[in-house]
Amino acid sequence: MNEATSTVAAAAPAQGALYYRHTLAVRIMHWINVVALTILFMSGLQIFNAHPALHWGKSSYTGRPALLEIGVREGGESGMMGVTRIFGREFDTTGVLGLSRDDGELYAQAFPSWIAIPSHQWLSMARAWHFFFAWVFVVNGFCYLAYSIWSRHLAHDLAPTGGELKTIGRSIRDHLRFRHPSGEAATRYNVLQKIAYLVVIFVLLPLIVLMGLAMSPRLDALFTGWVDLVGGRQSARTLHFVIAWLLVAFVLIHVFQVIVTGLWNNLRSMITGRYRVPTEAHDE
Amino acid sequence: MNRRPEMSRRRFFARVLGGAATLALAGCQKLSQSEWFPKVLAVGERLSAAAGTLVAGRKAMAQEFTEADLSPSFRSNGTFRPQSAEYEALLARSFADYALVVDGLVADPRRYSLAELRALESRTQITRHDCVEGWSAIGKWKGVKLSTLLEAVRPAPAARFVVFHCADPMADDGKDPYYESIDMDDAWHPQTILAYDLNDAPLPVGNGAPLRLRVERQLGYKHAKYVMRIELVESFEKIHGGNGGYWEDQGYQWYAGI
């Protein structure tokens, strides 16, 4: 990348040298976020298990069929099968959704035990986990925002420059070929990475919190009808679920990128803060 | 470049990660079943309750809907017919012998027949019922405001909670009657009513006949059905399991505003 506007260029570390990439505050908040979001996701799936269906509208009884429904019905080899219905189309999901196996025993549960907290149907406990870690997540998130603005992490490291935005096309081609920047360019986030982080931080995460709040009958009383702006409480529940899976997709891509651009180097930089500047682009 | 060590290192890392995930999941399971950890998690409930009051205010009104939003049929959940001889006897005579008792920390304890309740000023509201499980249904409720009854019995200054004792036993042996409790903010709230009609017809047995609570800013399990007695108390610690409600005694949150 040939960025004339780069602000770090003057202080660019030599290739192969270790440099201080992530501040202690960012590292701590990153790992708190990992724990909180993982628990929120897994306890959220257990809450979903109590009513494994998604609807659109103000109520679940609008006369229209569910958008998504996971359950069990008679059929299959063992006499029972797990089924998932999406927009009215039914799929046999025995072993994964609806009906799963634990130590050889079949049990009926929408999302299986290995992805849920607590593992087996226990709504009150799942709610206790979910709402505790929702607070951890929100407090951590506000700390991160305040810190990022105050320390100029946001302006300096995350906001794409005008010049960078013009290179989006090339950045997409580079990503598809697994070509990664080396030397000075590797000390900055690339433009796609910046956009992905900004979308997660300023769109997906605030939206999932808002959709969660829209499900609270107490907070629905804040302004009459505000929940209808997103289509009603059941729509909010559906959006909450969809955004959760979009975040999972982000995490999968994020972890994939961490692995292909140097797992140990990236992990070290998020633990000790030190990142070794790659000496050459490695095509894999 | 020799790729072998890299591959085995990756495989090793994947195994460590898999092992760690299994351990973490087992750890979460242990924590859920421990004595102390759920008490830590309960901090979240207290924060949510405080934030709910702070943000939405004590007097904020729940959303009311129109006839067009009504659910085609209002789902019956939990008890659909109380398993008790006393209730069957009341039902057999269409609740002609029913009497609602309002007592506890009040200046003037009273009893109301269904006819007396119906003769009092009524409130009609179309509201959304949100079950803790996740579903919602919209129904039209008509009943007497709880505040009307409170004005009549005059609560003592020490009264902090209103407890609703119900006719439906939750255990097979006829024990463990359903009960619930709310604080005085919800008790005096204009949308908190004791409903005797659902969708312009007398409340069906499945929905809590002859009288059920509507406390619109909380989840479904707070809306006690088959209400027989309303008791004003300073604390619910000595009532049944001591947590303020049947589901609360099973581990559910007393604050059901979220």
C-alpha cells in the first residue's frame, strides 16, 4: 500500500522488529468482551430453547406462520426426529437441532447442550447468566468507547482515511488472494478490517443491545410505541437472534484472519501488546 | 519451508482449544449448580431493576394496542384448570360463592363478591402479554383497578408489597399454591388491574377465572391467575419459599421487567 497520508509512517518500525501494537486497556477490554459475548451467545441460545420459534410482528399469534421453528416430531430411524422449519420449509436436523445425542442418549432441545449455557433446558439460570454478562458487556463497551475517543484510538487506528477508502477494491482483491501487507503497511489496520470493526462496534453491537432492550416490558414503557419502530417485540426478538449470528460470522472471519496472518504473532500482540512486523507477504 | 511442524502445532493448538472449551463448559455447569455463583449473577437482576425504574420511571405506561392487534385466541399457559375440590365447587356455581379477600397490613380488611367487583369502576386495556419463554400475545382486558381496592382498605404505612394468593395448586398432591408479589409502585399503577373479562367475555378458566392480575410492565408469570386473596405485607420472606412468588421460589427473578 502506498499511503502518503499515513501518520505512522514517520515512526514506522523496521521489518522484523517487535513494536507495541495494542495498549493494555485495549487488550484487557478485548478479552473481557470475548468472555462476555461468548457467554451472552451461549446463554442466549438456552433462552431461545424455551420457545424455539421466531416471529415477525407485535405478537407471536398474528395468524402468520413462524419464520423459524425448531422442534421434534415422529419419524426417522429412532421414531423421533429433530426438525427445523425455515420460511415453511422443513429440514431434518436430527443430531444438531431439535433432537441431539448426549453420551448416546437422545434428548429433545432446540440448540444442543454443547453450545448452550447452562447445557440443558434451564431458563431461569440461562436468564441469570445472560443478564449478568449483558451488564459486563455494556459497561465494558462504554469503557472501550470512552477510552477509544479519549486516547484517539478511534480516530488514529480505526477511522479509514479518504485515501484508504479509494483502495477498497484492491483490498478486497488482496483479501481474496490471501495477500497480506508487510513492513510499514502491516503496522496499520487495512481498510476492510477498519470497516468491519466499525460496523461491529457502531452498528451490530448497539443494535443487538437495543433489540434486547426492546424485549423488556418495563423499557417498552419508556416511550409509547417505540418498539413498533422495529416492527414490534417479536420482530425485535428475531433481529436480536439474527444479529447474534452475524456476530458469530464476524468472529469466524476474524479468527480465520488471525490464523492466516500469523496466529502466534497476533495472539502475542493481543496478550503482551508486541507485534512483529512481517518481513514479506506470504501467499498461502 | 518445512510445513510439518507448523501442521502439528496447529493440530496441537486445536486440541488444546477443544479441551479448554470442554473444561470451560463443564465449569459453567458447576457454577450454575453451586450455592454462591447464582448469587453473584443476581447482581445483574438488581442492576436491571434499578435501571428500569431510573430510565422508564415509576409511572411510565405500558403500550396499549388496538382491536386490530388482538391475537386470534389468547393462549392459556401454566395452569389451565386448577386441580382442587374447592375451585371445582366454585366453578360449578359459576363463581356465585366466590369472594376476594383483601387483608394484611390494611386499616379496613374487606371481602368482595364477583358482582361487587363488577359493580366498581372498571378499566379496559388492550395490552401485550410477554411470557418469560419468549412469546407474546395481545388481549383485551377489563377489570377493577387494584388502586381502587387499595383506597378502600387503606394500606398501613409499613406495607411494602402486595401478595396474590391463588387457587391453583402447583404440586400433584394439591399443595404449593401459586402466588406472586409486586411492589407498591406497580400496585398503585393505573394499568394494574384485576381482570374479570378477556376479549369482551368472562375470563375463561384457562386464563384465570374468575379473577386474574394484570401487571403490564412485567413478564407473564407475574400476572397471577385464579386470585383468591390479596395480602399486604412488609416482607414476603416468610411466605412459602420466601422469594415472593411460585416461580421465584424455583429460581426465576422477582423483577420480571426484563
